[in-house]
Amino acid sequence: MQSNNPTQQLLDTALTDQIITPDQHQQLLARYEQLVSHNFDKNTQIQTNDSPKFVLSHLLYYLGGMIAIGAMSVFMTLGFSLYGSGAMMTICVCYAVLASCIARFLYQKNLKTPYSILLGFILCLVPLFTFALQHYLGFWQEYSDYQQFHQWISPQWLILEVATLVVGVAMLWRFRRSFLTLPIALTLWYLSMDIAPLLTQSELDWDLRQLVSVYFGLAVIVGAIWIDIRQHTRQSVIEQDFAFWLYIVGVMTFWGGLSLQDSDSELAKFMYCMINVALLLLGVVLRRRVFAVFGGMGIAMYLGHLAYEVFKDSMIFPLIVALIGFAVIFLGVFWQKNESRIYAKLLSFLPTHWQHTLKNLHQ
């Protein structure tokens, strides 16, 4: 009976025409079936990938997780005044035990994304518990409200941040869940802000805060790129995208610190626009949308500056901006039709080793 599979038909024809021997025919068929089985297993693994996705269920997972985390961090304002630090430590332990039980149940049901978010919730309890413990032992002098941890920069918060990082690294090593990198990265950002006054021996004014955010974000982006490349070169199927949240935190802090800087120089503002264009191109090379989102916002802000400051009385400028908008639309059409060729051209400017590495990202 003749097979409907084109590959098997080709092998049968080659056998009939005596291009290959019967033994070779059987060996090629066995190898083909092995490859088909391998690709099926690989596709099955990819479909079970629980990395962050823009779907309603994941959005609800993260929204619920952020609400729960916010309730125990940013909105924790009345706990100490009503219950005291000893009661707050007990509450933290109870919440951690409850979250652990729910996380275990979700893991058994193979609901990996909400399971990861609950682990992040447990990690976010660490600074609150550490603050309550220090407050109970009488170590705090300047601050008595935990909410100030998210509002004020002070070297007094360093113990909270170091404790969170130690527990976070231990949890990341034990559970291997990518969502844990989000609170770890944010804690590192807090740490960079609080340690800057010690290193500079001065008050951390607004300009210095912006510079710290820029350099911190740049360092996190570089680290995320390294992790991204490493995780794609070490294994064929990526079940956890450990670079995802690092990219988001890195780009947000870098772009935020850069955008908040003020300068009267039009050249500096133009360079700001060029940096955002570079972010767009970097997003294309790495195939990460977060770079395109923030790069696009930065370019839009620069165009707004030109419209409202530089050319505010010009009748021609709105026409030019409209034409630029139409050009961007046509650029999108051109990009859609020639994405592979443009991507290959951009990669051609990089060393050969980097070309092979980046081609394997997110395929």
C-alpha cells in the first residue's frame, strides 16, 4: 500500500529505481521516523512553555499577584501602629505558610504561572518580616513605617535588601522560576539607590538618582542579554525565560532615568531621540518587544518636544510630522514583507559568532 507521506514516497521511488538498497531504505525510514518523533516531542514541550504571554489568563494571574504583593508592601501602612512588630512577624509567617500550601496545590495541578507568582509573593514578604524583626529588636531610629521603604532612600534599608536578595537567590536556585527574577531585580534597584549615598558621601539628589537608574538599567540589560544568549545556547527547548523580567526592569529603569533628565541643549535632546532609535533596533536584533515599546515612546516624546517647543508657531511642522507618521506606516508594511531579509542584514554587521547566536533566539 502506497504511503501518503511525500518523504516516504520519495524513499520508495528511490528504492524502486535502485538508487538506494533495501537496507538503506529501511535505515532512512527509521531515521525519518526518529526525527518526526523528536520534533513532535519538542513541539509538545514548547506548547507547555509557561513563560509570560499576552493572554487573558496570564494577565489575570499577574494582576492578582501584583494586588496581593502590593497589599503586603506598598499598602502596608496601618499594620505596625495597630498590631505592633511582633504581630506583623506572625502575620508574615502565616501568609507565607498559606501561600506555600496554595503554591504546592497549583504545582500539582501543573499551573506553573500562578505557582511562580505565589513564590514571588512569598519572597516579597521577606523585607516586611526583616523590618518587623529589626523594629521589634529596637534597631530602627529614623523610620517607623514600612511604607517608607518604597518612598525614601536611606542606607538603613540595606539590611532589608540584602536579606531579600539572599532569600531570593536561594529560592531561584531551588525552584528555578523566572518570575522570581522580578522582585530580585527590583530589590537590586532599591539597593543601588540606597548604597549610592554611602559611595558618594553626599545626599542623593534628583540628578544623581537619575544617573544611578541609567547605569543600573544598562547593567541589567547587559546581564539580561548574557542570560538570554546563554540559555539559548545551552539547551534546545526553553521552558523558563529567565531574561524576560530582567529586560523589563532594565529597560524601564534605564529609559526612565534617561527620560527624566533635563537639558536646555537641543543636541542633547536629539541624542536622546537617537538612543531611543537604538533601543528600537536592539529590540529588532534581540526580538524583544519591550525595547520597541519604550523606544517608540521616547521618539514620540522628542517629536512632541519639537512640536510644542521648537516649532510651536510653525504651520509646516504639523505637515512634516504627519508625513513622518505616514512614512512610519509604510515602513511597517515594508518591514512585514521583508522582515527576514532586514533582520539578516542587521545581523551581518555583527561578528560571525554573534550572528549564529542571535539567530537561535526565540525560534
